[in-house]
Amino acid sequence: MDLFLVIGIIVGVGAVVGGMFVKGANIAVLLNPAAAIIILVGTMAAVMNSFPKKEFLNIPKVLKVLFKNKSQEDSSAVIKFIIEMSQKARKDGLLSLEQEIQTMDNEFMKKGLSMVVDGLEENSVRGILSQEIESMEERHRACAQIFTSAGSYAPTLGVLGAVIGLIGALGNLEDVEKLGHMIAAAFVATLYGIFFGYVVCHPMATRLKRKSHEEISNMRIIVEGILSIQTGENPQSIKMKLSGLLEPKHRSKLDEGITEN
């Protein structure tokens, strides 16, 4: 469980409740099932009408990815492993990597090195791996777009909920006290819509994009590293080339545990 994401949502709810408390508003007005139905069910319907069934049914899996605290493989660790493989390949030949390939957890690297060991040409290896990256990038983009769209629909549906509430309120003009409560309740839908859109959905879309960016960056490092191994580049040269793909603060990690060869 990604507690940081959960804490962020709780802080958002706390900000709304705390703001209402400071302003002296009745917090009980937030308990509005009608507003919740309009926002949640209405947003779900809008998403259903916007995306194909396959992508819509994939939402639970995407939410699992969002809330699962699965850290991406450290880029510097990936480069270290590539350098170790290059050292082994230069010393014992590409075929010596077969045993290492069998024990790899990273399926993308495993696939790439397997093609290199099997003797595929450089352009073929690059093309196959690049196509896999592009396909993954497109899938990730589609998942993030669902949450971006939901974040755009929810605030508008909040206005719709407020209009529905005002219609009901205007039907009770004879009861002034009840009218005031109904008008206040009507705007709860707007509050729900804005909160759901800009505190939940849009941030989740951004979070998915960041996770995708980290994963794809690692995959690009792997591609360049594998091709460098295939062409027999010097491990030190590979290190210098791949370190340029890292953020400056992570480059120092490359020197830890790497022996010159």
C-alpha cells in the first residue's frame, strides 16, 4: 500500500472539513448521498461513454498499480548490472551470458539479452525493443487519460448536481428554513465534483504518468546498454554513456561496487 498517496487523499479531505469548520459551516451537510450518486455514478457513466469496454474494465488494475507501493528498479542499479554483463561478455564472450539470463527478474532485459546472445542484428534488436516500449507507453497513456477525463467531467457534473438541488429547493419556497438547508445541500454536489476532479482524479493521472516515465526511462537505458554489449564496447565507455541518462544526484551511485576492467 502506497501510504503517501493515502495520506494525500486524507489531507485533502481534512482541508475541506477544516475549512468548513473554520468558516462555521455545518459539516453534517457533507453527508449528502444524492450528491455522491450524481458525481460518482455520473462520472462513471461519462467515462463509460468515452472509452472502450476493455479500457474501462482495466480501471481496477490501474488503481491497484496506483495504490501498490512498488518502487521502480533503481536506474543506477540497472546500469551497474549492464556494466557487469559487459565485463563478462568481453572476457568470456556473449554466450557466457546465457546462465545469467536465466536468473534475471527483469523480463525486458532478459528478452533483449536473449536476442543478442541468439545473434540477432543490432537494428532488429533495437526495433523490437523500441516497439515494446512504444506499446507500453501507449497503454500507460490511455490509462492516465481515463483519470484525466474523469477529473474534467466531475466538476461539471457537480454543477449539474447543484442545478438539480436548486430545482428541488425552488419547489419549497413556502418553507424558508427548509429552503436554506436545501440550497446549502445543493452546492455540496459542486464541492464533491471539484474535490473528486482536482484532488483525486487529476493527481492520480499525473502519478500514473510519473510511474510510466520512470519505467520507460529504465527501459531506454536497458536498450542502449544491451546494444553496447552487443557491439563489444568497453565497460567504462558504457558507464560514461549510460550515466548521461541519469539525474546528477544518482550518478555517484555508479561508482559504488563497480570494479574497473
